[in-house]
Amino acid sequence: MDPSAECIAGVDEVGRGCLFGPVFAGAVVLTDDAAVELLAEGLTDSKALTARRRAHLVPLIESAASAWALGQASAREIDAEGIRIATERAMLRALQRLAQPLELVLVDGVLPLRLWMGPQRTVVRGDSSCAAIAAASVLAKQARDGLMKRLSGRFCGYGLERHAGYGTAFHRQALLKLGPTPLHRYSFLTKVLAAQGRVV
């Protein structure tokens, strides 16, 4: 017997490839009707949406979802355990914050969520083909981008409000000029700084 939509969560991460800050994950449970409603509003993979469209969708997702939650893993955890484990921890934390039991978790991508002990299914390009995963990606992306904007006032000169911690040319030049902050992922910076003879 197939699980009810109200017992299925979609989970996705954002910020996996960044040089700075935590990796975020979202988890969302949608009924079939809620999924149809959100898709009609333009819900799709967060990377295909403008910041304005994401901002429009966030309150709609939060209102329509049966449950939703966010999780994150810090730059320190990424350095200590590697990005895959840290990403899985962020996903697990999001799932554990859902206030209802789950019968199935839909994980974006091809890699299973090894820390989740319940039933799960990987969905290739799930953020563009599964409404619950897309909704999770939008919530996580918007939350992480908001954090980066707030942190840009604390760590000036890196352009965090512009690139959200990704390794743009501006960000790499700022790293070479200013050096890394305590919230940079030092394990990601070896090549960037070694090019200038700097040691992480």
C-alpha cells in the first residue's frame, strides 16, 4: 500500500558548493492539493527562480504545507566531517523537526540519505519534478540567502550579500586580500589560497 501524501516529506539542500557558511536543508510535506496549488503559483527548483519569485513563494509554501522545517550544518562540521556527511546532517535535522511521523522521504539527487533509518527514495532532478522537494529547496535557499545578507554586515568586504558565499571571482579576490573568516570552509579554500602562496 502506497503511503499517504501527508506522510511523505521531500528534502533538499542548498549551499553545498559554497566557500562560506553553513549548508542548509529544507523538508516539506505537501498534500496533493497543496502541490497542485503551489505548482500553479510557479513552484519549481529554487535555482530556476528569481529572488523575488522565491520571496513570493515562501509564505505560500509555509501556509500550504502540512509540515515544513529547516536544518543546517556549520562550516566547522563541513571541515571536520566532509561536505556529504554535513549535508546529510542538515537534512536529518530538518526531517527531525517535522511535527509528524513519516512513511517515506524523497531525497533530491542520486545519493541516499544514509543517516535516515526510515524508508526513502532518491529522485534525480527532484527539485524540478517533485513539488515537495522543490518547496524544500525554495525554503532552504531563501533562509540561507537571508542569513548570508545578515552576515555580510558582520564580515564586510567579501560580498556575501551578492554571491551568498559561492566562489565567485569577487569572493576569491576578497579572500586573497582579507584572508578567511571563522565561518569560511577552510577545507574548501586550499586551492584558492595556495595559488597565491597562502596557507589555510
